[in-house]
Amino acid sequence: MSDINSFEVLKVMGERNLDIRLAPLSNILRMQKTKHGTQVTIGVGGDVLQPIYAGRFVGGLILADKDQFEETKRELEKAPR
């Protein structure tokens, strides 16, 4: 059994133009610190309640250091293709 990480799976799904949805941090509706961590409410386009309840979607919140992300993006944009 090979170790395939989530990013590899998402990459292939993206290459195949399959159903991947992203709710960017600009869609955050509410954040609240609790004694067990943080609760985040984020808006998602379309009606996804039934597919989530039915177990047809998988997902999670991905966070990355903004400065590192933007620097890496700039590097990739400058790289010859």
C-alpha cells in the first residue's frame, strides 16, 4: 500500500476537473475562541448540506503561512515553464 497524501489526490482531481470546492478565508462569517480551540464558520458556495450529511463530500480547512505561500507563488510564477 503506497502513502498518497491528500494534496496528491487533490492535484489529480484538479487535473481531471472533478468536483473540488474551496471556501477561502475571505468567506469567514464568524470566529470564536473556545476552551477547546476555535470555532470557525465559513461560507461555501452552493447547497452542500445534503452531500455532507450523506457522506458524499470529504474536506477540511487548510491553513498556510501567508508570507511563505506568497513567496512560493512568486517563485513558481517566475520559473520557466
